[in-house]
Amino acid sequence: MSGREVLPLIEGGKGVSATNGMSSGSWAAAGGVGTVSAVNADSYDENGNRIPQI
């Protein structure tokens, strides 16, 4: 990873909105490979209309 030696441990796969820069950053700072989940499930209002993410 960019010429840096890392431990053979990867943090990730915790699901939607469960990973972020804090969890993966801490893992990477300890010598592992941190990943971030960039998937976000759709949200709906009380009438069943999809709420835009952006």
C-alpha cells in the first residue's frame, strides 16, 4: 500500500453506516488496512416517499 508495510489484517465489512474515518483510521494507524463502507440504504418518510440522500 503505497510502499508501506502493513499487517495482514483488514478492518471492514461491518455493513451500512457502520464504518467511518474514526474506526478505519484507528485500525490503519495501528498498522492494518482500514476500509470505509460507502453504501447507504434508502430512507423513507412516513408516507413511503424516498428521502433523497443529497
